[in-house]
Amino acid sequence: MPDYRYRAINQTGRIIRGTVFASNEQDLNGLVESSGLDLIEFKMVSEQRIGKVLQKQVRIRDLIQMCVHMEQLQRAGVPLMESLSEIRDSTDTPRLRDALAQIAREVNDGASLSASFAAHPKLFGNIFQSLVAAGEQTGQMGEAFGQLVAHLKWSDDMAVKVKKATRYPAILGVVVTLVVIFMMSFVVPQITTLLESNGTELPFMTKALIATSNAIRDYWFMLPVLVIGAVMAVSFGRRTSQDFKYQTDYYLLRIPVVGIVLRKIALARFAYMFSTMFRSGIELLTCLDASKRLVNNLAIAEALSVVREGVQSGLGLSIAMRSSGEFPPLVLRMIKVGEDSGNMSDALNNVAEMYNRDVDESVQGMISFIEPALTAVMGGIMAWIAIAVFGPIYDSLGAING
């Protein structure tokens, strides 16, 4: 079916713009009218491809605002269709408004809300669908959207932590690299030219410095090519081979300092999502399946599969988690206490909070480690240049004085 972009007016006189799939113009008119709108004008999206590409993306803050409004409306007892129509008309993001218009139409035609959300996987992922489905089963839609608000805020906060953990070291690494390239390309050649003109035998360190300087000066353009090529090769390998993806994820976790932080971030994602879904009343194995997909590391996901298999075979959660080898004794003890007391919800919540605090401390610790490490690398390179340059100069002055 073609994609139509339309302009319509709602019952309050407000202009509504959106995009819907329709088989023809008559179908389009019926779909718009079923949403309580009066069609003014329309145009096929194929005639506006550039505008569609440049259309504003849906941010996580837009989804948070949508869920907050849905939570408030559902807790106030507003019917679902009225809630969807109200939020559709109030959102300022065209893509989200279009999706909500289609969801409202599907719900009006008899589809469940969770299934309607699942039809838009790029906007509403599996976790979104699972929590909404849990709300439908329990009849607590307001609670379900409240859980979604907490989940989206946590995801946004975790994304900020991940960026913080990678952006600052990356900037420092780029600065150090540029300084080294500048020194080797412009400063060192001027000094070494003077040393070579003396005709004296140069020591090994000086020859190595000259060779490195010449290589960087003559082939500097190969550095970005090699970096980009390596990134593209790894990215292609991860997309096409599960074994390669597993191996790269496995060794990423074993990088000193960085690997520890990546492991804790992955387990924090798992613990928080598992806790959120379990508190919503979702079955244990479903919680494990959905939460495992959030870790973004295949090596840890494989270990968490061991947890699921253990639980499915009848083991307690704490015993199954111990068999994975990924959870520290304190976490296992907290889960065990929750199992024995019958208060697993609070136990899982405590585990999630512990991992969140641990991630904060680990990110700060990694940043505190990387800055002096890069400074030491820079200092080592400067010391190499100084020794390689001033050593021959000192020897030449000694020979003259002798």
C-alpha cells in the first residue's frame, strides 16, 4: 500500500498532519475519519522523499513524555481510544504522531494495544511490548506505563553513562594522536636534519625516531584509512558471523579497566530490566529472555542463557545464576534471600540499584585511570624524542671539547 501524507482538522479545530498507509484515496479518507479527523489535503510520500529523510527523529525524551501522558490518562480512567487520540494530537514529533495514528486505528479495529505497538519495532521495542502486554493482562495499564517511564528514564541515563565512559577517553586519545603526528611530521624532521648534517654515526634510538618520523610524514594519510578500514572490517564481521561477534565481545570484556566497566554496564542493564519486568507480573522465563537481549554483549548473553536453561530445568534462580559465573557472591546472596523470604521483587530491585551505583563508580574510576595513562604515553614519547635528539648533540659537544 502507498504511504500518504495528509493534513486534517480535529474536533477542536486544530490542524493535524500525519502519514498513513492506505490502498487508495477512499481508504485514506476512511482511515482519517475513523480517527475523528476531517481530511483537508493529502499527497503521496513518494513525492516528498527528501522531506521524509529530513523528518525529525523520535527521541527517547519524546517516548518518555508519551508514556507519562498515557500513565496519567489511564490512572484517571480515560478510555484507551480517547487517550491515544489525545496524545496523538498533542505530540510535536511527526513520526511519533504518525505511529500513534496507526496504533489508534489498529486498536479501533480490534487489535490489542501491545500488538499495535509491536507493529512499530523501531519505535517500540520488545520491552515496551512486554510491559504493555503485562498491563493488559493485569488490567493495570497506568502501572504498566509508569514502569515504562521508569525504564525509559533509566535507559536514557544509562546511555549518558556509556557516552561518558567512551567519549572522554576517545577525545583524549585523539588529542594525543594529533600531538604525536604534529611532533613527528614538523618538529622532529627539523631537528634530525641538523643531526644528520653533522655526519656522525647516530645511535639506534635516533635512527628509530627518524624512521618513525619519515613514515608518519610520508604516509600520514594511511592512518585514517587503516582506522576506518579496521572499523568497517570488524563491523562487517560482527554483522555476518555470530562466532566472530562472540569472540570480539569476549575479548572486549578482558581489556584491562575498560572490560570491567563494559561488563558492569551490561549486567546493570540485565538486572534493571529483569527487576522491572518481574515487578510487573511477567513470567520468570519471559523476563530472562527479554532482559538478556539488552546486554549488548554476546559473551554475557551466552552466560545468561545458562541461567535461563537452569531455571527452566527446575533450579532456583540463585543457583542458576551461580552456574553462569557472571554474578558476584553478594548478588547471589541477595537473590537467595529473596527466594527464601518470598520477596523476590525487592531483592531484584536491590540488585539493580547496586549495579547502578557500581557502574557510576566504575565509569569515574576508568576516566580517572585513562587520563594519567594517556599522559604517561605522551610523556614517554616526549622522553624518547628528547633522548634521541639531545643524546647525539651531547656526544658531539663532548667530542668537540675532547
